[in-house]
Amino acid sequence: MLETDKKLQLGDAIRLAADAFEAAQLYYGHGTDNAIDEASWLLLHALGLSPVNEPDYEMLLNAEQIIRCNEILAKRIERRQPAAYITGEAWFAGLRFKSDNRALVPRSPLAELIMEDFFGLLSGKEAPRILDLCTGGGCIAIACAYAREGAIVTASDISEQALALAAENVQLHKVQSQVKLVHSGLFEQLNGRFDLILSNPPYVDQSDINAMAKEFHHEPQLGLVAGEDGLDLVRNMLAQAPDYLSDNGMLVVEVGNSATALEAAFPHLPFLWLEFSHGGSGVFVLTRQELLTPR
């Protein structure tokens, strides 16, 4: 921890915190991917400084500021809480969202798909109807509304707590006119057809969840675990999605490490696996017609 009886510049404090993170063998992946960025984000939060604007790294910290920094560092090191839950915010598709343990920390590669105009999947559609299944805190749905101002977005989740967080984020971004939240287990309470169905559902299998870092166990397990092979929800999506897609509609789902199990379970389906410039994998695309391919 940082010593309160020594003069300490912000830049040095960040380096010392990063060293402590490395020594504690923390897991990164809930907003940053390295110790320096994680330490910078947390200490700037402790000091009430913006994580977006570059700070004065030579500013001297007083004893009170160092105590606040140490309180934040203790949560991260001793409790292994994800940084997003400590700061109460996370970034997705260039947007800031409220984040807490009512929903997973947003981190899907679908952010790149959305920011890159859906890789052309919605070409020619001025006012596409988009469904975000298993929306969690609403980041995917809200990012879609930003990406296409004319989009009509429905976001559903089985968790009332997650939907409460999503509602706060919808209000934060003032997209109430575009994003409708629905309490539903997959398609149960949904009507109509959609041009694009996106989902980052639970897809972690039982063996993987047992081996995951402690940080993941602060997140709601309902949003992570999906049976022995991680495909419990995806199986139902594949079976039901054709009834909710427009004739030329597409289903885009992130399945992560369960991709191999998915291909083995559905060898007749022509999965197209997306490639991302900024990292991430295990995201497939299927058209409505492909979903109707007979076994």
C-alpha cells in the first residue's frame, strides 16, 4: 500500500499500485488488460479525477488523498473486486455506463461490431428493428441506439435486477424513445420480428466457471453459467430465433470458449465466425434461412 508519511507524486503512486497488483497476481479483463491502466483508473477515481482526460502525473498527493487511494486499492487487492464495480462505471463502445453487481461488467467484442456499423449486416436498413437478448446492464442495446439513430431497439433479460440497472443506463443516455426494456426469459414475452438479434448470453460451462479468477465470482452467476457445456441458452436461441427474425434477418451471438462445443452440437449449421481487430472471438452470425437448415 502507499505510505502516507512520504511525499508521493501521482505517477509514482500509479506505478507502486501497479507493482502491488502484479505481486497480488490480479486478473485483468473487466475494463483494462494490464496493471498500469488498472491502477491509473482506480487512483484517478479515488482522487475524483476524470479517467478520460490526462492528469498531472507530477501532482503531489497529501495524506488524506493517499488514504483514499489505499481504501480503493484494498478493495481491488484483498477482495478481488472488478475495477468497474469499485468505480461504479464501465466503458463500452466508447460510452460510459453505470456498472455494479446487478449485471456483468460490459466487455463483449460486440462493441467493435456495433461501432463499425454492424460490419454491413444492416446495410440498406434506415430504421432497423434490433433485439438485444440477455441485455444485462443494457450496454449493447444502448450502443445500438447510438450507432443507428433510427433504430428501434428491444432489450430483454430474465433478471429484474439487471433490468433495473439497464433502466438507469437508458435514462443516463436519454434513449428512452429508442430502447424498450422487457422482462423476459429469451423470447417468452417478445412479439414481432427483428432485422438483427444480438446476444451476449451466459455461455460458461461448469468446468470453466470453477477455474475462473476470483474477480468473476463477484459477478452474478446467472449471467455467466449455462450448463455443463455452456450452451443451454444458445440451443433455445437457435431453435426459436427464426420465428422472431425478418425474412433477411440475422442472429449474432457471442459464445466465447463454447464455440467448439457449439459446432460439434450443430454440425449442419454454417456458422460464420466474426473476426475482430481489437481482440475477442467466439461470435457467430447465422441468417434466418441458415437457421432453418434441416438436420
